[in-house]
Amino acid sequence: MTGIVTSGSALGGIVFPIVIKFLIDVYGWRGSMFILAAFNFQTILLAGLLRESPLQREWKKSKTKNIESSIADSTATIYTVYEDNGNTKNHQESISTDNFPSQQVKHETEIPIIKEKSTLMKLLTNVPYILFTINNFLWNAGASVAMLLGPDYYTKIGHSLTEAAVLLSVSQGTMLCGCVVGGILGNYRNINRNVLFLCMNFIMGLCSFAYTFPVLQTMTGLVAVNCLYGLSLGISLGLLVIIVS
């Protein structure tokens, strides 16, 4: 599922570079931005159609039934807070559920008030979470370099804007295939997904160095490098959410 969802964005990356080049030539920057904004505005309607999957609905139903049955079969605990001469006290009242309501026993015991940390404070004090967040930020920054700076780099080494758009579409197309492959590979338990994820990132790093080699700055060489870079990036994206979860 992760690979399919991620491949949707990659599919747009195949088409839009060439479409944007055409829109800029015909309508200019201002007109093309209005058209792209209209395209993106449609996602509001699509997001409104999202619903829970049947598995989620069944899980919620079974969870609710389990909670109701456990409450019916165990002792119910009621917490009450009341004021006595201006002082607030916290009491616990336990009612034993019995088959004979006339024999119910009630007793009250004073318990201390426990103040829990907020979810935000728990995250800010969780060192592994902070390290992973920093790592994820740096990973996205590094993975986006070739996509964001690629077209400008291609023109500076002698290629036309049309060729730059084609090269960007090539990398996005192979990333689409990589997302599907990564999602499929992530479902196999006998594959070490961490090692595969690291290997794909290592290949992405090698491709970033390969862009600087003059022998690979021809159209054929850049197509080959973009294919390898897009495929490894797509596999990494397909594995990312699986590894995190």
C-alpha cells in the first residue's frame, strides 16, 4: 500500500515536468502557476472522499466489543472529585459487580493526583525520536537535491530546457517503478529491509557523485544515472514507512 501511494506522486512527476515546460512557453510563468494551482486545488475534493478501510472498521468494532465485555466482567471503578471546605480532594469509589445488587459493597479510598506529561513534552524529551526526526529531515534534504537542482544543472552543462524536462521525467518514472518494488519487497519478512534501505541510499550517493563526471554528462549518460537514482530513491520511499512502523 505504501508503494502504491508513493508511486502516485511519482506518476505526477513523470507528466508534470513536460507539461509545465509547455505551459510556461504558452501562458508564461503567471498563467502556468494559476493552472497548476487549479490542478492542486482538486486534491481538496479527493481528500473529502477518503474513508476508513474495511479492516479499520472491523478492528474498531472488535475493540469496542472487547472493552464492553471486559467492563461487564470486572469491577467498575468510578473516580469522583468534590470540594470540602474549599479544598479539592480526589477519591476512588469501587463498586463490585455482582449478581445480587442488594449485596453491592462500596468503599472509598483517597488516592494521589498524578499529572501526566503532554504528548508534545513526551516527544521533546524522547531522545531516539529527536534523533530520528533530525535524520529524516537530513535524508529528505539530501534526496531532494537531484530533483530540485537537476534541471538547472542540466542547462548549465549544455542541455536544453526540453532535455532537462525529459531527464526529470525519466528519474520520476523510474522512481514510480521503485516505489512499487520497494512496497513489494517490504512485505517479505525474510528480506532484511534495513540493509536494503541502506544499500539504496548508498547507490543514491554514488549517483550524486556520478553527475559530476564529464563522461556521464551526455544525454545517454544522464539518462542512465537518472534511471539508477530514481529506482533506488523509489525503493527507499517504498520501504521508509514500513521500517518506521
